[in-house]
Amino acid sequence: MKQMKSTVKIIGILFLNAILTFNLSASNYEIDKSESNVKWTGKKVAGTHYGTISLKKGKLEVQDGIIQSGIFEMDMNSIVNEDLNNVAMNKKLVGHLKSDDFFSVDNYPVSTLVIREVKVKSDKEQIFNGDLTIKGITKPVTFHADVSNQNGKLTAKGTIEIDRTLYDIKYGSGKFFASLGDNMIYDTFSLDFSVVANSISEKELTEAE
């Protein structure tokens, strides 16, 4: 019995050390909004539109230099178009993107990306699996990013390809409407992201929330 108690005690100590070691190697990172950017690109038969959207906030958990999890929020009210120089046309397009035909921004002002799993493909490239929520609809996404982490600053660059029809955005889609001709809008749009995040303490992370 005494030997059993000693064994249990040793196992408990080893388990505690494992937890402490894990916590020491895990770090929290917060998105630097001033250095991060997201560019959207949408294509139609008659041409291409592109612009930017701002990150509202974001955080990552990193262990041994590898991203373990994370969450990002995009401010849908911040949608900007960069290819139309005509002020009236630019305003009309942005207003249309914010309407119920597309992102219903009044009802869904924030879109969210939650990172669930990360796999290392090479020294730089990592494969991300997560859940993307747009218009209150959540669907799984997978994308690749080039990641570097030096001196407490993490950078990640990549592209997410999104099928808008999965999020009930059907306007101008050839899947749902016939004889659209040059007015047809392709179902897939892309988000090219360049994210910068800085290492922060648990206290700073709590205050930021």
C-alpha cells in the first residue's frame, strides 16, 4: 500500500510538471491592427472588383513557435472598394456589398474566423483548418499560410478562397439564376491576408478583451 501511494505521488508530480512545462512553452499573441491587412477580390464575367476589410481584433495561441489556435474578427462595416475611381459608382458598389444581397452588414456586422487545427507543411508553410462565420452561418475552411515568428513578432501571409453561396450569398450566381450573361458573378471570392501579431502576457490579453 505504501509503495502504491508513493507511485501515485510520483505520477502526480510528473503530471504537474508536464502541465507547468506546457504553460511555460505556450504564448499568447495579439493582432497588430495597424500592420495587418486583408484584401478582398471578387470576380464577375465582366471584370474584377477588389478592396480591403479591416480586422476588428484577433488573438493566437502559439506553442514552441507553432500556432495552436486563434480567433479573428472582421469588421464588415469597414468594407472599402479600391478599383472604382468614380465616387458615385464606388459608393453604390460598397452599399450593395453591405446590403442583404451580399453581407447583410446591418444584421451581421462581424465575420469570424476560428482556427481549430494547424499542421506544419514546411519550415515556413502551415496548413490551417478552422470555422468561418459569415451572416451567422458557420462553415469549415482550409487554407495555407507562410508563417514566421521572430523576437515575439509573428507574421502570417496567405489566401482564403471562399464559396459565398455556402453563406446564403446567391446574388448573381450562375448556380441559382439562369441567363445572367455578363452580369454573372463568380461564386468564389478571395481574402488575401497579411497578419502581424505580437507576443503579450496573460494579463495584457485579459485587459485587451
